[in-house]
Amino acid sequence: VSDIMAFTREVLGVEAVIHHTAEVACWSVEKRAFVGRAEATSVWGTERRHAGELLEDALTQASPKIWDTIRDSNGSD
């Protein structure tokens, strides 16, 4: 955990709190530190998925998913 927190501080420029529960192999990133930071959406992420969310995806081995809602001419999904 300390290595990941050091990474986010040194590379991403964010002081994020990260939790790891070894018993259930669960990682979580407190994403509040990433909100409103330009680097989180322009350098290390996108406006649709910021760096904190992408970091948590990487730690949990989840594939980042972004969904679009497309409406037809009647306004239906």
C-alpha cells in the first residue's frame, strides 16, 4: 500500500489514501483527492474516467468500462 501511495504522490501528484484488505484481496482508492485536478483527467485519465478510477481498476484487475447512452429521434434509449 505504501508503494502505491508513494506512486500516486510522486507520479500523479495526488495525496490519495489507498486501502488493501489482503484477506479478500480487495483494493480501494479514496477518489476524492483526484476530483477537480486537471492531471487526473487530462494527463493520467480522461473526463470520462479519471486517474483515481483507472488506478483502482488496475489494482483490482478490472477492465475500465465507459458506456454511452444513445437516443434515437424519439428520445428513447
